[in-house]
Amino acid sequence: MKVVAFFLSFAVSVLLARAAAPQPSGRVVNGKVWCVANPAVPPDSLQKGLDYACSQVDCSAIQYTGNCVYPDNIHAHASWVYNYYFQMKARYDYNCYFDNTALISSTDPSKSPATTIDLIIGFTRYGGCYYLFK
């Protein structure tokens, strides 16, 4: 039941953020927030933002031997990298834009629910990887 409630809370925060997603204004985003890849964006659209962010911050955590390689999919990798970039770049809203493939969430992705199969093999939705918050 907790997993369902958490997922619904996360989904609502994503939908609200998406519905009210204005162009970046250059303001600093206050509060406990994270930058994640928009789950509605096709995987091929995330690669450009992922490449750019990795040219600016250390992405070794999502590499083959990194702590955040699993789950090994572009949404999980882009979410971790987008957030790391956003947190390291002073949390200006334009640092969580990535050509409109990212969004700001008030739900900590480090604690996101796992699917049943993920629980069986020991992963959370984002691999149990810690998402930086400054």
C-alpha cells in the first residue's frame, strides 16, 4: 500500500510539474527538489541532455563499474545525471531543462518505489542510487 501511495504521489508531482512547466526563468529553485528525466519523454530524446550534462559533471557513477549503473536504462541514468548537474549548478531552473526532457520533482527519486521484479532482484526504481540534494 505504501508503494502505491508513494507512486501516486510521485506521479501527481510529475504531472503537476509538467502541466505547469514554463520556460526557464533563471530563478533559483528553493526547497527540497530534484531534477529528473521526464518519464513521458522517449529514450532517444534524452541522449543529447545526458551527453551535455556528462560533459560538465562527473558521470562515473552511471558507468559500467559505477554505483548507479543499475537499472541500466537511459531514463534512470539521465535522471541521476540531470539531478547531479542541477544540484551542482546552483539549482537554477534552467539547469533542469535539457531541451524540455527534464522536470523538477519534490519527490526524492532515491526513495522511489520498485516494481515487483525489481524487489525480487534487489533494486529500487532508480537502482537504490542516492540522488544528491544540496
